[in-house]
Amino acid sequence: MKLVTLPSVKGDYNLKSYEDMYTSFDWKDVEREFSWSETGKVNMAYEAIDRHANTFRKNKVALYYRDETRNEKYTFKEMKDLSNKAGNVFKAYGNVEKGDRVFIFMPRSPELYIATLGAIKLGAIVGPLFEAFMEGAVKDRLEDSEAKVLVTTPELLKRVPVDQLPALKTIFIVGSDIEEDDKYLDFLKYVKTASKDLEIEWVDRTDGLILHYTSGSTGKPKGVLHVHNAMIQQYQTAKWVLDLQEEDIYWCTADPGWVTGTSYGIFGPWLTGTSNVIVGGRFKPEDWYKTIEDFSVTVWYSAPTAFRMLMGAGDEIIKKFDLSCLRHVLSVGEPLNPEVIRWGMKVFNKRIHDTWWMTETGAHLICNYPCMEIKPGSMGKPIPGVEAAIIDDQGNELPPNRMGNLAIKKGWPSMMHTIWNNQAKYDSYFFPSGWYVSGDSAYMDEDGYFWFQGRVDDVIMTSGERVGPFEVESKLLEHPAVAEAGVIGKPDPVRGEIIKAFVALLEGYEESDELKGEIRQFVKTGLAAHAAPREIEFRDKLPKTRSGKIMRRVLKAWELDLPTGDLSTMED
Ligand code: PRX
């Protein structure tokens, strides 16, 4: 097979030729790196796992897994066999067929990855759910997607309102002592005896692969559908931006419930045949450093909140570990403060490389790739094959140094395919001229570097997680004491933003700290811990438009002591 001879990015790669590549690069050339360019048979799981299992990488470790009780490793060949077995189980006992939605709701574990790959091998669309989701969040997603099969654990099953989900036919439970019946099946029992030969379902490049629910400023979370074609860009950016090379040990700290945990926690590293470290359990600075040391992690992908928490834990802890294995460190999800970059230089002797992209975009778009000069505070430049610009509200391109909407020209391979059940929403992301509007505001400097300024809408980024204020407000309104609720992101030095709720109480309820705690707990158990407001402030009345919409802009101005701006639409 002919391989494209794109230069491998060694960190010492010369920027000038990179600039040349920007003009000559064509995504079509990358297609030749996949086996389907010759065979015509497309399937992400085949490209990510099986292809390597048939080469010199057969006995190379694909997955290192560790948590409080387990410490395991799996080669590419083992991952191939196990995911085939999982595929056979889904087919035989869950009647899973191409296009069916298979949701996976469990903490990180090898089984999560094996189940995901097995379902993909059948052409199913996988919906990964973050383990912290509570009943309301789980129900919304399973209902909207009409999931047919769910894989979960006995513990998390308690949060699945099965009777309210008529489309859900089979639930595979991963655990021990499972009581089975027609609907509830013991996953591991069947995997154990299943055949390791599976007929893979070959798909079209535009067939569904993964469904990630994400938040906007209005409405419930929406299902962003990615398709197999995304592999082109995930592979290429894993090479260029993550700089993954044969001998690397790679660790992405994101959970597959979020897009970073699939695009770069599953697909990117395995498409490039890289050894992937997965760690379960809670965040503890010592454990994180120990992970780097124990696995000799060379490439590490994390998020600003995590770096800031490590920074806050102090440099004394770092001295206990040998982190000299680290070669390349990257960040995503929120603005990366120059202060954090300086800290990274001091403690790891590495510049942390920022990357910008979104759930909707499926893969990296604007990045600091290893060969580039970093301007601390900038997200970097568009990768070759991606055209980015700052546009005004009419879709006109703005000159350098003018703030506006960060937009990307349609046509990058990993772009979402649709919004599940909501094509109109999908269409609303685009200008007729072909610009995808990100919802972020930014400017571009005269050297072509992009600088993030904030969200245009009310979306909150807290600890790198994207939370829609509407979802939180809706949950708050379900609390018996709450008459009105408005939710904003409040700047926070560690978490980027925290969620702050303004609440007006119904007649007969007294303001108290106890009630605040109760309301907070209500959101925590109904939605998710990360979506619960850290601060609640009671107000007699909230600012509303004449049509009754809470004016979050005014709440934010109150909070930050800023001018409230135009109040002409506010009710009396
Ligand atoms: O506001 C931007 C912020 O995260 C948003 C996308 O969130 P999500 O879809 O959850 O995906 C996060 C991980 C891919 C963006 O609209 N964001 C992402 N990366 C950066 C960022 N903000 C500043 N700097 C970044 N590098």
C-alpha cells in the first residue's frame, strides 16, 4: 500500500515547510493511509484495532488500564478478539444491527472500551454516557436517541428509568452475581463463551459512529452525530498535533462521555497504533503523577482545570516523581492561561500545547502543533486542511485584531453529520456562505494566531465540562420551593467558571442556607454533580424580558458589577 509521505512532526520540525504544507495539503491524500482506500471496506473499529492486530503491532500493548483494584494490559490482538466477542454478544442477545443506538453508561474500565468497539463493529451508533449523570440526564439521552441496547453496571442501573424507555429492549450488565431475565443480561458471562470470530459490518463513511450529547444555551442537550469518516482527521491530527509515534505511551485524561475521551481517548491513539493508558477513579494529584511515572507516559493530553488543580497542589509533590519521560503535553477545553504554561515550563520543562475544537467538530481545528512557536494565551493556528476566520454577525470576514465570531469553512472530514432528530438545529450552525459558526468569540492577530475571548452565548464551561444553563434552570424549577431560576457562569481561578444560580422562591418558603444546600443537592442528584450550582443567591424577582425569558446577561452584569446594557426589552 502506498503511504502518503507527510512529514512526521518531531517537535524539531521546521515551521516553514509546515506553512508550505498548509497550501498544498489535501485531505484526500490521507485517505490512502486507510485499508478501505484499497478494499472499499470501511469500519472505524477495524481501522483502529484489527488492522494493527494483523501486523507487527499484534503483540503491542493497545490498552494499559489501572484503577484502585485493577492493573491490566491488552494487546491489539487481544482487543481485536475481545471486541469481536462483544460484537457477537450484541448481535446474538441484543439483536443489534447497523444504525441501532447502543448506549454505554459505566465508569472507565476495559469493558467500556471493548463494548464500544464491539458495537461499532456491528455498525451500531454508540452513545457514551458520563458516569456522573443522574436519572434526568440519562433519561433525556436514552429517550431522544431511542436507544435499543444499554451496557451498564448494577450501581448505575439504579439511575436508568427503564419503564419510561419503551425503545430500550436489552440491558447488558457488567458486574458479578447478575440476576438475569429477558431484558437484563450478564454481559461478561456471554462474552466469555462467545466466538472470537466476527463478521464485521462494513459501512459507508457517512454512516453513524458515535452520538455525543452536548449543551447549548437553550433547550435540552442535543445529540451530535459523528460518522466513520471522522477517522481521517482524527488519525491525521493524532499524528500532527498529538505527535504520536510508534514508541509513545499516550495518556488522555478525558472520559469517553465527552468528545475528547472518544476522538482522542479511543480513535486518535488507536488509529495510529499507539499504546493508550486509561486510568479509572477520582482525581488525586499524587495518582496522576504516579500514572505518568509508572507507565512512562510520553504524550499527555489534559485540560486547564486539571493543570490548575495540579498547580494548586504545589510543586513539592512533583519532586517525589520522575516525570522526565514526558515529551509532549497538550490541553483542551478551556482557555489555557499563560500562567499555567509558565508553570508547565518550570515543573515539566515542557510547553503545554493548547488545542481548540468542539464536540460538533469531532477533531482538532486550531492548535499549537509541536513545531510552532507558542504565544502563551493563544489557541494557535488552524491545522493544514482547515480554514478559520473571524466573521461579523452577517458572515463577513474581519481583518486581523478585530473581535468577532470564530468560524470554520465547511469541509473538514470530522465535522458532525447531523443533530439527532433536529436537522434544523444542525442547519442553524451555518451561514449560507459555508461558514460554521462556533459560538466562540475570538480575534486573529497579524501572524494568524487565534485568541479566544469567550462564548457568544450563555454556555458555561466549568472544569472543562460544557453545561447548558437551560438544563440547570429547568431542574431548579422542578424543586418545590423554586419560582424562578436564572443560571450563569461566574469566573473562577481554578475551574474557569463555576455555576451560579439566582433563585426566586415561591410564597411561603424562607431563604436559608439549609434551603440552598437542599436545592443544590436536588440538581446534583437529578442531573449531575458537575451541573449543580456551587453558588446560589436568592432574589425576590429575576430580570425578565416582556416575553418572560430570564435575562442571564443582566444576572451576569449584576454578578460582575458591570453595566447592564440595553434594558429596553425588560419587563417593568
Ligand atoms: O468555548 C470553547 C471551549 O469549549 C467549547 C467546546 O466545548 P465541548 O464541545 O465540550 O468540547 C470541549 C473539548 C473539545 C468551545 O466552544 N474550548 C475548547 N477548547 C478551548 C476552548 N476555549 C478556549 N481554549 C481552548 N483551547
